[in-house]
Amino acid sequence: MKDVLRETAIENAKKWQSPDYDELTRKEVAKIEQESPEDFFDAFYKNLEFGTGGLRGIMGIGTNRMNKYTVGMATQGFANYICQQFTPKNRSIAIAYDCRNNSQEFARVAANIFAANGLKVYLFESLRPTPELSFAIRELGCCGGVVVTASHNPKEYNGYKAYWNDGAQVLAPHDKNIITEVNKITSPNQVKWTGGDENITILGEEFDQKYMNMIETQMLSTDEIKSHKDIKIVYTPIHGTGIKIVPQMLSKMGFNNLYVVEKQSIPSGDFPTVDSPNPEEPAAMSMAIELAKEKGAELVFATDPDSDRIGLAIRDDRNELVLLNGNQTGSLLTYYILRRWSELGRINGNQYIIKTIVTTQLMGDIAESFGVRYFDVLTGFKYIAEVIRTLEGKMQYICGGEESYGFLIGDQVRDKDAVIASVMIAEMAAWAKSKGMTLFDLLCEMYTKYGFYKEGLMSIVRKGSKGQQEIASMMERFRNNPPKQLGGSDVVRINDFQSLECFDTTTSTKSSINQHKSNVLQWITENGTVISVRPSGTEPKIKFYFSVKLNLPHQSEFHSIEAQLDEKIAKLKEEMNLLR
């Protein structure tokens, strides 16, 4: 198999040494082939796949890399599909980009190609959050959009996310149809690289104000903000796009005691102060935590490079700053928002929230307690957006989220939005303070009422073509030999989202699952423990999700119960041989 792939790499590289590619590229291909055979193989053994979400990969020369040629050919395919689906007068597209190296260049390449194909292009003047791009598509009536970002991936990565006219990432049938058109573009000669500059309109601060005005309409406790606007907040954009909007938005809402981590406020694709620009990683928030200790801040926010994910730290009952995971932040936001909606008399039984299948069931429990329906969807915010689109005009979406630090409030954006989440968290803290509470008190109140849910995530990285095969083998092994017991409790249900079958082990019966197909396995035990496993769709890793639960009789027992839950998760990892 390796020999076949090596031949493919050689054939692909030959094409890149033709006059269709610029001289600098041709020289780089020859250099990498001579000096680094393994890098050469990985760069050319396949084409960088334009998947259902777009492109994502390591930057560099080659068919399996993010560069102007792979971006350009993907853009031409996307443009061809848009031209098939929309009349000339309705063809428009919005483009944004983040702080990563080459993001601005790739965005400009895409803008030029769309414009050369006759589309009206709205291009942001500089880096902007991904959720603002989603808002722009809807606000400007575009038929699609592109954001150049690799989200929270390591610095060597970049990506290209494709959006449809509802402001969400593309779904069926458009996703597969776009892929078909992209795959038809096999040479740079098929790309309209230039022409149509008059079709490009630049978006700047005036549009930012529209986005921020929309966010302001989602707030629920403006009086409480006025009373407690001096809450000390520390924020870090981790060198990303959040610096353009988050401080402005917090100031607009009245919060006047904001400290931004200065060294991380400078946009940079090298992410010089962190190993990983991911707020899921505690190290990414360490500088913000230190600043919060120095300033005596009550809240710490971090947004990832394209500002669609948010990390949060709050002070606990020992006055120590503690990091919340995505499930905790999402559940706390859901509890606060639904409580305020109930107090304001907005809930009439026609509202709903959405979570993903690997996100805590606590969010569902909270929704049901307020008479609000909840929906489970596959991992990926495009599936949350799909439900919103399906129910538009029939039911009212309130909020939704996923465990991977993504949350969305209101339906005017159709992707996770860390900008609005950061402002809502600040508002929630002000509201809690007006009640004589901290956010930690509110967290404990939620756990006392619904049960103390604790989740854990473990990722095993396997890079390259060999790593892909290892991950596939692991999934096959789990699928063919599922565990019978986990954590001392019998597995009573097995959900296989690839076959869309639910197997009840107590009755040995199968039932169908109403979802899109996805390579996800889920085991549910008699005592309510849930373990899910899936390969990542954007990174070379396989992910294991753990969810355990115990009662929390009183806030004073928080730390002891949390320790017991952490021990349960550790034992599950050991039992599944994941710690080797």
C-alpha cells in the first residue's frame, strides 16, 4: 500500500513541477523531494480533502497542504456550484479570516476568484471573528460565505470553512454537491484567478457596529449590569480575532473594569506565548489567570483564534480561580438564560435548546425543568444550525452548545459565538451579584438541583497516514467488541451512529436512531455513566468522552463530590487501557 501511495506522491509532484505552477513553487517541490523524503511523501501522497466543512491542513507546498493552489482550486469549485444554484443578480459571498499565517493571503485569493466568477464579494478589511462572518451572510443576504481559519488547531495549520445562505456551514445536499464540483478542478488552469476587482466591497467598523447592536438585543439583565458594571474581568484573545470585538462589546454593555492580557492581544499566527491556542488547554489561559490574581478579577475569559470558542475561569468558595470545562460553561449559561426567560415570562412551551450527543445531559435536564424542549444532534455546530433552520417559524430557539467550548445564544448567527457568550457570562455574573451570589454559588445551586454531572475528555493523537489506519483499527475493535461493563456498572445501551442502531443489551433488541450517519460509538451504563468515542473530524486524533454523575446534597460538599467524580473518570480511562 505504501508503494502505491508513494507512486501517487511522485505523480502528483510531477504536475506541480509543470509551468502551471509558479517558479518558486516548482523549486520548493524539487527541494523537499531531495532533502526530506518523508515530508515529500506526506505533502503529495493524496489531495487535501475538501470535506463537508471545507479544507483544513498543514500549510506548505503540495496537494495535501494548505496553499494558494489548493485554496484556489477549492474556491473555483465552490464558485461553480454557487453559479449553478443562484441567478447572476443574487450571487454574493462574504469572506472573513483570522490571525493565522497566510490567512489574509488565502482570503484575498478566494475573494479574487469569486469576483472573477462574477460574484459580489464582501471582504472584511482585517481579521474578524467567525461568528461575525455568519452574521454577515444573513445580514447582507449572501448566498454563501468563507472564513479562512483553522480554529484552535496548532500554528502550522490553516483552513477554509464554507457556509451556505443561512449563515451555517454547508449541509446536505450542498456539501456533497460542492465536493463534487471541487473535485472537478484538477489544474490551476481551470481557475479564474483574476478579474472582477470592481465586485469586491470591503467591510469595516461600520459593519462591526451592526453585529454588536444585534448582540445587545440578546441581553436579559441590563439593570443588573448597570448596578454591577465594575466587576473585574480579565480577557485574552490568545493572539486572535477576539481583540477586534470582545473588549468593544463588553465596554458597549457598560462593563468598565476590563483587563486584557497585553502580550496576547497582538494578533499573531505564530501564537508566541502558547503551545496551543486552544482555551480547552489550561496552559492557554495561564497568563490570563496570573493577571486575574494580580488584579483580583472575578472572571477570566479566553477566546480561540477565530473567536467561536470560549474558555472561562471563576472564583470558587476558597477564592481560588478555577477553570470550567465546556460542559460546565454551557450548562451554567443554559441555566441562567432559561431562568431569566422564565422570570421575564417568555417561555410558553414553544421554545427549545440544542446540544450535541457528546455534550452533558445536564443541559437537557435543565431545559425540561423549565418546560423547554431539547434536541440532541451530532458533533458540529452545523447540525445545531440545521435544527434551527428546520424549525424556523415553527418554534423559538433560545440557546445551544457543545462540550468543546462552543455556545450560541439567539438565531441571528448560525455558528458558535464566543463574543456573545463572553458578554452573557459577564451579565450572568452581574445578575448573580445582584442576588448576593457568585457564579460558583450559581454553579452549585444548579448541581444541587439537577445532580452533579462531571465530564472528561481524552484525546489520543495519531499523525499521518499510519495514524489514520491506527484510529480506524481502534474504532473497528470497539465496534466489534464493545465493553459489557464500565465502572462496575453493566452497559445497558449501545448507540452506533454509523449504522444508526441502538442496541438494548437488557432485551437484546435494536431500534433505529434518527440522526445523520457519523463514526461515533456510545455506551450507556445502568448507573447513567456515558462514554462516547469518535475520530476527530479536524485533527489527527481519536476522542473519548466521559460523563459521570452523583448527587450534590449541599454546596459544602462540592469538592469532595467532585473528587469522587474525577476518580470515577480516571478509573474508566484505566479500565479501557487508555493510559498506556
